[in-house]
Amino acid sequence: MKVVIVTDGPYGDRAYETIKKEFETRFIDLPHPISTFIEELEIPKSDVEIIEGADILITYTTHPDITTILIERFHDKVDWVIVAAWKGEGFKNQFKSYNNVIFPNIMCELEKTGDPTFDEFVSHIGKPEVEIEIEKGKIKDINVVRCAPCGSTTFVADFLKEKYEDQEVDLEDLPREAGLRLQNYPCRATRIRLFAPESEKDEAPILHRDAFKKAIKSNKE
């Protein structure tokens, strides 16, 4: 599995650090254009070859024209294009005929689709999933099965493991604490999805809360 992340600004670096632990990953940083509109994008030949050799291309580009050019130029060269940074349903609808291009509201909602390549990727990266081992009321271990691309799931898991290493934990309250702790990371989804509804901006803490709630239920069973 080869993954390429392309950015033109401040986003994508944390995803790179997280994803490269699981898959062969390359990071390409394109210059952010000064002009509001661009018609052509010059990409070094070496970077073009890297992108075309990828299974999954993830764009964290914030300039809409750059994102458009990347999608149109490479969607038929890779298995999947995940558009991590985008603004507005109108922009998204331009590419609804491309079956291998997806626009997640936030990157930590990615789940399996039935496609082997995509499912291999989201078996490790996407919607948070954890396993919790409890012994005598204390957290013995928290295993991150699937981490949000930004690394926040591991951040939350490590914090809770350290905090409750030598003290009993309130399992009823732990999921809520996991969701609250995420806000200390902090999540960048609200900046990437500038025009997202308020309900979407609160989604990341909810997904982590639910992941810990599910893990606790499985541990009891």
C-alpha cells in the first residue's frame, strides 16, 4: 500500500506522521499560489511520478484550484483520492461522477466501503477504534486499532493510560473524558472545513467518545 499526501500549506503533516507508521507514505508540499485563481499547476516530474505510483492520494490543499487540478489530473492514475480539505457542497458536487474520489466531512469518519484497497487503508486509519484491557478496576492497556489520521486517537489513549495507570477508573465516565481530552490536541477539522455545519465541527469528540464506549462494552462482554 502506497499513500501520497499533498499539501499547499499548514495541513497534512500530522496525517503524514500517523499514516507512515502503517503504510509507505510520501509527503509533497506544493507552494501556495498568491493569486486567487490559477489555471495551470506546475508539479515537478519527480513528484508526478510519486503520485502516479500511489494507491491512495490524500489532498490537504486549501486552494480550490490546486485541489481541482490534482483530482482531474490524477483520479484515473490512483485507486482512491481522499479530499481532506474542501469548502462547500458546490465544490464537492463538481466531482460526483468520479467514483473513486471522496470528500469526508472530517477525516476521522473514514470507514470500510467494500473496496479492497480502501478497506486496507481504513483498517488502520480513519474512524477511531480502540481496545481496552481492565484489571482490578485499573486500565492495564489501551490498544489503538484504528487511529484518526491526525494521531489524536493515540494521543487520547496515551493520556488515559498514563492517568489511570495507578488508580481505579470510572468506566461510565471514561468515554466522556476521552471526548473532552481530544479538545486538548487540538483538532484542526474546523479549520479545514470552514463552512461546515456546527454539528460536523463537534463530530471528532463524539467519535472518540463512542469508540471508548464501544471498547468498554466489549471488555465487559
